[in-house]
Amino acid sequence: MAKTLKVGVIGVGGIAKTHMPGWAASEHAEVVAGSDVFDSALQAWGAQHGVKKLSTTAADIINDPDIDIIDVCTPNMYHSELVVAALNAGKNVICEKPLAPTPEGIHKMIEARDKSGKLLMTAQHFRFQGSSQAMKREIDAGALGDIYHARSWMIRRGWIPARPGFVYKKNSGGGPCIDIGVHILDLTLWFMGNPKPISITGVAKAPLAKHEGAFSQWGLAPVPKDMDVEDFASAFVRFDNGATLILEVSWLMHHNTEGEDMQMWLYGTEGGSHWPKSEILATNYKTQQFTNTQLKLIADKMEPHALECVEFARCVAEGLPSPVPAEQSLQVMTILDGIYRSQEAGREIRLDE
């Protein structure tokens, strides 16, 4: 009988709650340990899930010889140190997005992964949605031809996570760029085949967060006046294959949406597409007619946050590659970091500088 992989979760609040159904559904893994700096939250989580091995010190979980997988669900700025420590301890690691808030942090993770020979995955759950899987299948089959341009945005109207883990750079590393931009950018690059970015022109600023009376629709919470990350960012990106991308992200924009608007347009030599509509737009040049085709969606097996955990455990158990390789997350973070660098410099940033 195949061994059941033992999982330790670090950071049991927030996003970890979406991972637990996946671990429970996995035929390859089970959660046996947890760690969090807040003992009361940790004890409550342990009681809820029947987990008895609990510690407020992450190293106790990381260095436990019985644990095979570490699931890192802490605020962004703590990812790199924990992931590297876990890999050095011989654990396979799944880490919430962003893998690290800087390219340097991801480089350290890749080095530790290569030395350990273990698996490392970024929890980019949008890749696991049925609409994403259907679109990726069509693109890989050549429906769009060569993709030469993309437009992507993830915009909220007043849905800022007004909590310390998100609005202070010491914890998050950045604002919506890091929080939600990482989602739509990762998905866009994945659809495009992960071309190499070569230059970025970007802006990152907070035009609305400092407004008197600024608030979040999450519980009508006020936006902290000492928030030090952006609430809006945009970028124009060039790639080594000649393709380009326009990216926009915001927590607070005056945008006509109920909560969140996440969209992507891809334009190729043989067709275009829209996600999440999962629609392919093509041209019949012989008949001079346009066609819009709605893709048959792949049914969601379960909520994507849960499915990513199931898939990671399966890949570890079967010796398969990481479902979301760190190198692809490095491309994402190189662009997001480039936006901040471009904002600071007031000009285009060449990534070979």
C-alpha cells in the first residue's frame, strides 16, 4: 500500500482554510501538524480538524522527520525563509502566492529546491478552474496561433483587504500588485506560454487609499491611514518573442463591478480569446466571416484552492513535476517587481540592465 504523505500547515488562518478541504479529499495525503504565531487560533484550528501536533514555532513542524509536505500559508514576507528552511529539511513544499514578494526570494527557493531534490509549487489556484483548463487546452492546440498581445486586469471597487497582513509592506511586500495582480498575471503568462519579459513600464501608487473616509466593503472597515502600499498599478510589458501585455490591477478603483472584475483578452495570429467567458474569436478569410466559439468547459472537480492541494499531493506521490514550477513564478514576480522599479525610476526598466 502506498504511503500516506504527512502534511504540516504553517499559518492556519485566512487562506489555509481553503486548503483544508483539498487535503481532506486527497487520497495521497493527510494533515497531521500545524503552526501559527497565534496560539489561540492554532488551538481552535487543531480542534476543528482533529490535528494534535501543534506548535507556535514553525521550525518544530519543518524539522519533524515524520512530515513529508509543508504547506506555507503565512503573509508574503515570511514565505522565502520558511520555504527555504523546509526544502533544506527535505520537505516538499506548496506555498501560497506570491511565492516570494521579490525575485531574489524566489531565486533562493529555486537553489534550495535544486539542492534538496524536492518538489516546490506555487498555489496559483486560478489555473485549476475548469474555464482556465479549457482555455489552456485550446491555446496549446493552436487555436490562437502565435499570441502577440494580451490585455489583463483584476480590479475591485472598494474591496481592499484592510488588514495588517496586506496593507503594510513589512508584511505583504506590496499592494494589489502582489495580492491580486499575481493571479491574473500568472494566468496570462501561462496561457501565453511563459515568454521571457525583457522590459517593463509601470506605475504603482495610492490615489484613493489616502482619501478621507476611504473604506473597504469587507465589514465596512476603514483603510488604515498609515497604509504604505499602492492601491493601483498598471504596466506595459515587452517579451523576448515580440509579444506585449497591458496589465491593470486595483483594490479601490471607481470601476463598474460588483466586487471584482477579472478579465483577460489574448490576441493571436489565428484568433483571439476572452477569459473567463472561454470564448474563441476567429476569422474565416476565404468567406470573410467572423466566428465566435464558446468552449465546452471542463467541469470543476472541486473548489480550485482545494484542487491545487490534491494535485500537489498526487505529483509528490507519483514522482511528477510541479504543477506550477517556481521558474514560472519567477517570471511573474520579475514583472511585478519591475513595476515598482519603473515607478521609482520614472521610466521603462530593461530587465537585462
